Amino acid sequence: MKGTKGANGVRAFFKSIAFRNISPAVYAWFFNFLFSLIIYFGCYRVFCAAAGKSTIAADVYGQIGVFTFLTDIVRNYKGNLLLVFSIALLSAFLFFLVSIYVSGGIYSVLVEEERTTFVNLTASSSENFPNMLKIFLACILVWVVALLIPGMLLLIFLKLKSLGFNETAIRLFSYLWIGITALLITFSTAVYDFARIFKLKDDKNLLQTFRKAIRFTFSNKLNILVIFLLYAVSLVIFYLVYMVFAGLVEHLLYVSLIFIFYQGFIMVRYFLKVVAMHAEIKLIQYGG
């Protein structure tokens, strides 16, 4: 049934806030936790050695920028910097692979409406990983094309700024750039998401899958914007609540309680992500 002015997007999102979506969130959290442990115990000494005795490494989270941390590493490290950055790049690459693996299993179980057990999720992730990886690689072209427009606008913005144009006009142009960039990232991500869903539902070739995903995305722009906006607002609200409680929890002496609190935050974040994924599937069921 066709929705009016984003009604189906709202309905799909709130219908997806369901108990059955807790299991996929736990599944995603588990792989994130496992990956984090491997990286932490495997690379902790390397990065500590790289940062030297600087206190920056201890305060990097939430207090300074990553660039400052990297600069500190370059300044202090006496060993092979190429090794450090190679490990960082390899870790990022492996994290992408794990994310593709996990999300493919979650989408599959939600599309097929199977029981969201750990066994089903793992089996679905393994079975669908090759197709999900192909879709991700193919979608790189979509993201590149989507970012060309913001890239060109950014060059124009920098040129206007260097020429000393009216400050109000520059500010308005920057807001326009942010809005266009956000929209293009949203719709290109939606194309990627719906390509995965249609591949799982229809198992057509990549070209047909992307054609269908693009057609669906741009014929349901408002509903998709509503889903992404509700997801973003939910994250912001939860993050603000988290920041309030984080200040209280960090004063506790029990490290274990602080650890549990942070893991709970990550779990809720994954739950909201699964809700958004399920909402996309429901939007297809509603006919857009």
C-alpha cells in the first residue's frame, strides 16, 4: 500500500522496534566485541610504543582529534612507522569485511523472516558473504559518483572564499553544501542497502539488482529520508543520554561497571541500526 508524505517510512521504523530485533543486535555486538579484543590485544603494545610516554594516547578518546594523536605517534615513535600504519589500515580493512559479513546475515534473516538465532545468523552471514562483498565493491562506484558533486561544490566554495566573497553568501553556500552532501550520502547508502535486500529476495544479477535498487530509492525518496532521519534522531537522543550518564559512571571506582556501561551503549547503537535495516525491508513490503 502506497504511503502519503512519508507515512510508510514512519510506520516501517516504529514497527521495527521489536523484541525479535534484539538478537541481531547482540549478534552484531558480539562480532564487534570479538574484533575489538583481537585488535586491542594484538596491537595495543605497538600503538603504546608508537605514542611513547605521551599522555595523548590516554586522552585521545573524546578530548582531542585523531590527527593530533597521529602527529604525536610520528613525533615519538622510534621504530618502523610503516608497520604501525600498515596495521591500522589492515585493521580498518578487516573491520569492513566483518561488517559486510555480519550485516549480510542480519539482512538475510530479516528478509526471510527466519528465527533470529545465533546459528541462523551465522549460517546466513557465511552463505551470503560472497554476494554481499560483490555488492559492496560494485557500490563503490555509486559512492564515487555521489561524492563528485559535493567535491566540485567544495572546490567552488574554496575558490569563492579565497576571492573574499560576501561572508553571508559564503555561509549560505556552506549550508547548501552540507545539505546536498548529506542527501547524496543518504540516497547512495540507501541504494547500497536496497541492493542487498533485493539480491537476497530475488537473486538477480548485479546490474538488475542495482537498477531495481536505484529505481526503488528514487521513487520512495521521502519515506527513505524519514527512516534515515528517525534513525539519526534516535542516535542523537541516545548519545545525549549516554553523555549525561557517562559523566556519572566515570566517577565510579569499579572498572567493570564502566566497561559494562560502555558495552550497553554499543549494544543499543546496534539495536537502532537493526531497526533501521528492518524498516527498509518493511518499506518494500508496504510497496514504498
